[in-house]
Amino acid sequence: MSKKILTVLSLVILILTVGALGEPINREQAVEDALYLRETLESIHPNLYFSRDREESDRQFREILGELKTQNNWPEKCLFGQLAPYVASFGDGHTFLSITEPFREYAFRGGTIFPLTVRLNQGKITVTANHINSEPSRGTSIKSINDVPSSKLYKRFASVLGAKRRAHLELTLSRSFPVYIWALYDFGDRYEIIYENESGVKNTAVVPGLSVNHLRERQENSSGKEHPKWALSFPRNDVALLTINTFTGSLKDEFETFVQKSFEKIESSEAESLIIDLRKNGGGSTELSDYLYGFVSSREFRTFAEVRVKLSEPIRKRLAETRPEFELPEKGIVTYNSELQTPSERKTRFDGNLFVLTGPGTFSTATNFAAIIKDYGVGKIAGEETGGLASSYGDIYYDRLPNSNLKFGVSFKYFLRPAGFDNGRGVMPDIKINSNGLDNEAEDFVLASLLDRISRTGSDE
């Protein structure tokens, strides 16, 4: 994650290790994988059917088993296409079936993919960059690809993601659109695109596929933007901007050094307001987010009101290995009520006006941090509702299907936000600034709007 990245697609290619290209499995093995998947989800998840009807889910699963018995061989992509919608149907963003390793191997072998970057907004697919031809150009709307209407593309892509909020789902699809085209359709190396310009005129263009490496290179060349893990800047003398794009736990030492130095610079500056930008932060470790909290507030806090842990046998085994000091009760769901804690003393602590920028890309631990700020009145949340839910399931147990080796993850904990309620929503903004689907790579409309508001209202926010 320390490398320059422009999309989640690029990140996937850079960080995954080389794996073996899976051979197709037979129908009996495919059925065995499906049964293993369901059994594991049910045994690990604290409340798998929290958002859907059990009978409806069983009916869907029986249909999947029937479909798996209709053909002799099941390649990884085809099996993913069958099983991923079932996993996604539970509506838990931390419970998923992954296609990234097969895609990584395909890319490593020089495979080609869809050469356009797109943005999905309210079901509409808009071109933001064409990396191989002049048409379809930026701003045009895709109506179909290889005779598949955009509405059907959208519906199928959405079916494999467990995102509860549409805005977060569309952001994820926008970032990984070529991956899902590859995973869910056998389009080969040719894409016939029917598109419509802003005047409503329809045209057709045929574009070839582009290798993943070439696509990444062209994205970098066309953008020239760097997306750091973290950054400190001063858009105005009286405003500091702290961009936190990840809370990845393995970067703990580096993160703490960055935060300490950043607040020393902020203290020596003229900044009366601080903006913490979490719009591109997909989460990580609460140890890092709690550390950051200590630099913006001395108020007692708790990261969660309570944590519920389902102690299935695999989880008991994991906890026995990683936390041997814990005395674990018998199997079941154990609830841990969190006590308020006092932040550690800091030589530097910001005491001005705090704003936390959130949006559809704010997920997991980043959402938790925003909830702490809002629930304890430490600062104002600005932008859009977080992509992650403020009270949610999480902490992922990873496993693999026994025959196809596809990797999947399932939540084994439930986290209740600091204020102690669950309304099924993300963290709501105090200052709502909607991006309206604008491409912030060109101009950061949301940030500019917040800066303007700070100028007009000052400390009266």
C-alpha cells in the first residue's frame, strides 16, 4: 500500500502474491464447495440472517445447487458467478467471496481486460477515461457492452457485492469495473460499446482489450496524481488538512510517526480549523484510529458500546493462539460491554474547530472513527453518509473452498457504535455536501465547499 495507486484495480495487482491458476472442478466438487461455504457462514457469523429471510435464502441456495449439477466442469470464474451472489445476499460488507487471486493470476499471465475507466452513479455508467481509443470519450454514457444492456450489467455486478448502501456499492464497482467485467462475462478481447453523448446521440465503438499492466501505466500517465497513505497540507493558512487514506494495522509505527509530526506542524501553524479527510479510507485497525483520536480530544471515549463475539470452534482456536491470556467461555455469543477510556497524554493536541470529511468510500474502521467524533461531539462530520454502517458486523475469519480454493471471508463479531444504538445507517453528516457524482480527480468540489463554509461561518459551526 506504500506504492502509488490510482484505483483499487491497481492496488489488487500490486499487493497480491502469485498463485497457481486453478483447474476447473467437477460438479460433485462444486456442490461440495457450495455446501462447505454455507456451513462455514452459518457456523461463524453471529447473525447471518440479520437482513434477509431464512426460507428465501434456503430457496436461493437450492437453486444454486441445482444449477451446479447442470454441467460437468466449473472453472473458478463460473463458480464465483454462482456463489458470490449468495454470499452477498446477506448484506454484510465484511462477508464475501473473493475473485482477486484468480484475477491476479490472469493478469500475471498477460491477460487483457476492459480498457475504459467508468463511474457508476444512480445506475448510470459514465466513461471517465478511455485508455485505448478516442471513442467513447469522457462524459459519454454506456448503454450496452457486447449487446448486454447497462441495466443488466449493473444488476449483475451489484449482485456479487454485499454493500448495504448504494453509494458505497457504486463506488466499489466504479473502481473495479474491469475486474467484474472479466469475472462475470466471457467477452474475450473485443468490446462493442453502444454509448450516448451528452446531446443524446447514440454511437457504436469497438475497442480491444488492454493488458492490466498497460492499463495501469496509462492510468498513471493520464492522471499523474499520487494517492498517499496519509498527507498533511494547508489549503489556507488558517486550515490544516489531514488526509488519512488507511488505518492498516501493519503500518502502525509509520502511522504514529506521521501523526506525531503532523500535529507538531499543525501546532506551530496558524491553523484554527482542522479537516480530517476519510473519504478514501477503507478501514484497518482501531488501534490506529484510537491513536489519532488522542490528538484531537482529551474526552473519555469508547470505540464501541459493546462487541458481540460468536465463539464457534474455529474462532475459539484462533483466539487461543492469538490471545492465550483470555479465558474463553463455552461456545455461543459472548457480549463484551466497553468501558470509557481516557486518551493518552499528548504533548500536542489540537483544540480548534474539527471537521471530519466522509463519503461512500469511508468504510469499516474509518466509519468507526467518524462515529466516535460524532457520538461524543468532538467535531462536525461533513460530506456524505459513510459507506460503512456505524453499527456493523466485522472482524473477518478467512477460509478457502476445499476444491476450487476460492478465498472467502466471514464476520464473527458485531460492533455497536459508541452511542449504543443501531439504526442500520452509516454515520450521517452534520454538514451535508453531496458530490453529485462529480469526479473529484479534476476538482475537489466537496473540499472546496467545506473550505468556503468554514470561511463564512468560522467557529460558529
